[in-house]
Amino acid sequence: MPFQRFVQTGRIAKCSAGPLKGRLVAIVDVIDQNRVLVDGPLTGVPRQEYRLNNLHLTKYRIKFPFTAPTRIVRKAWTESDMKAQWKVSPWSTKAQNICKRSQLNDFDRFKLRYAKRQRNKLLTVAFNALKKRTKEDGTVRKIKKDRRDRIRELKSKGIKKGAAKK
């Protein structure tokens, strides 16, 4: 698949370093190969230049003219309902989960580990029951037997293994 996320006017990006880390901004203008002018009117980011190395481009883009003032960026941001789109994105939910996990104390980590252990026990029991049932039904043996019979049939006709797939 060709590259989809270009540095362009209206592209939404997530800041990855400095005091703005984790905030969403809109690219307003490209200054040079290394810097862009960003604005985040609804995320509390004033208009400023920012290094491209410290931005992660998202798939979202809002439409506004190049070098538009903050009021126009704010209007385009609210019309596109960017906050709601971002909240349901997998990237945002993963970041929220990481944040929750980092705030766990020792007892919470213990409870989480214990709950995972209990879940895995239940899964193992269910898996083993299914495995046993398929062995009793003979479905696994039947599949292997059918395969063996097919191979014998092909060998008797003098057809090689790779030629049977064609």
C-alpha cells in the first residue's frame, strides 16, 4: 500500500516530545524540511513552530486554507468533530490503556496478575475439553487418514507431490 500520511496543511499530528507530548495539533504551514507551523486551538497548544522529528502524523486531516488564522483552524476542527474521531481510534485507546497501567499501584498489579491467571485457567480447561472431544469424534484421525489415502492414490498414478497442487 502506498504511503498515505503526508506532511500537509490540515494534517493532524500527535506531539511526541517536550512540554506538548501527547497533544494533538494541526499542521498550518510547512516552514522547511525539518520544521512546521502547528496550531492546536482546542487542545491548548498555541501557534508555534515544531520539529517534524517530534511529530507523529495521524491519518486524520481537516480542510482549511494554508496559513489560516487560529479562529479558522478552530472552526474546521469543531466541524470535523476531531475530538470524537480521535477518542475512538485504536491509537488513542492504546495510549489511554498505557496511562491507566502506569498509574497502577503494587496491589492493583497483583490483582491484575491474579485475574489473568484465573482467566487463563478457564481458557485452558475449555481448550482441553474441545481437544479431547475432537479426538473422541475422530475428526483429526479422519483428516489425517483422508490425506494419507490421497497421497497413496497420487503415488500410484505416478504423480509427484508438488504437481498435485496445479
